[in-house]
Amino acid sequence: MSFLANTPKPPYYAVIFSSTRTEGDNGYGAMSDKMVELAAQQPGFLGVESARGADGNGITVSYWESEEAILAWKEHALHQVAQRRGKSEWYSKYALRVAKVERDGLFEL
């Protein structure tokens, strides 16, 4: 699996989640894996790219066909459980941004 998501021609949407983790795993790793697996099954999901540094700072960008698909994912019951645990256990701070992708490009050797 490539680190870079294989997205279609624009327009599409990006959900950008930047965060700082708290200490300890506390079930975070398993839930994170489950969220990627579950998101991939949702209508309108296009892909995801994610990275986290040793300092606990990370960014995850998920790509979606529409704002409706993003809202449906936000409202998914298990995703809401993860959101609550994120606020109470896993993140000391985070930012969430939604953007419409109007242009993109890919360089490959």
C-alpha cells in the first residue's frame, strides 16, 4: 500500500486532522487502525495519508467525494466513540479542517 492516496481528478474534499498525542497508548493504536479500516468501507471515501512523529505530533488527511460523505463519516456510531475518547484520553490538542481540493498533482519516478 502506498503512503500517498490514489485520489481521482478534482474536485474532491480533504479532511485534515492535526493533533498532539497524550502519553501512553490507552487503546489508541487499535482504534486508529479500526478507524482507517472502517472509513475505507464508507461511501465516498477516497483514501487517507497519515504520519506521526516521535514527539507525538501528527497529521492525518482523509479524502472524500463530497461534504455529505464527510458528514456521514462524522456521524458514524463507532467514529463518534473514537471522537469522544480522543477528546478525553488521546489528544492534548487537535485541529480539524475541511478543504475542497480544486487542483492536485503527483510526481513519481
